[in-house]
Amino acid sequence: MENSWERPRIKIKKTKSEWIWDIVGYSFFSGSIIFLITIWGRLPEKVPGHYNAAGVVDRWGSKWELLILLGIGVFILLLMQILEKFPEVHNHPQRLNKSNVEQFYLNSRKLINQLKNVCLVIFALIQYESISIALGWGSGFGKLFLPITIIGTGIPIVIGIMRQRKIK
């Protein structure tokens, strides 16, 4: 199976863990949209527009920039949803064959699903942080946010690679 165009397209039922990840990710992201709509009229004209590595606001921008954040989240959601549906185009090792194709596809799809939903949660948290700082509710997540983001995206990747290496 040299290229993705020759790989079989098989239907694999969505797993319980994928459903749970979707519920969590979509709930956080939908909640952030509802929260933004609800709070929009109370937002000041300037909101945090960027944070440095220590989690400190280093640029303020228009509250309309929060819509850009939502737009990026929606783009990531749509792109990764499409990638989830077509695991045959994912990058797989040369040992992919007819006997292990379902395992590789499922592992790859689960990885994309987890990353998609972790990204949705991260975008929801960034939006909440920006709104809470703008409204003076607190100082945000601070130094913890960057490590949490790196760990939150890194763990599914490492687990996915480890699972892939176990496939015979």
C-alpha cells in the first residue's frame, strides 16, 4: 500500500471514547460561544489580544478580535472533523497492510479526535480568560496556561504514537 489513494476505505464505528471526547470538546466550545453572546454587551472595547509565555497580557485589542478566535476554532473543528472521516489519507507507516489497516485507521482517527477536542477546549479557555481579564474578574490562568496547553496536546500525540508502535 504505497499511497493513500490505494488504501482501502473502510467504515469503522465511532468508539465510546470518541463520543465522550466530542461531548466534552463541543460542550466547552459551544458554551464559550453562548458565553460570548451573553456577555458581549458588557465587554469593554479593549480586551486582551495576546499573551506572552508567562501568561501576561502583552497586547490589547478590540473586542471584535474575540470573533477571530471563534473563527479559528471553527476552522480547526471543520478541518479536523474532515480528517477524522478519512483516516486512509493520514500518514501511516509502511507496515500498514490488510490485516492491520483497521487498527491503524482507528488509532489515527482517535488521535485526531482527541486533538480536535483538546483544541476546542483550549480555544474556549482562552476566550474565557480574555473575557474575565477584560471584565476585571481575575488575572487569568497565568504561567500555567502554556504548560497545560503543551501537555494537553502532547499527551494524546505521545499516546497515539505508542499505540501505533504496538500495532503488528
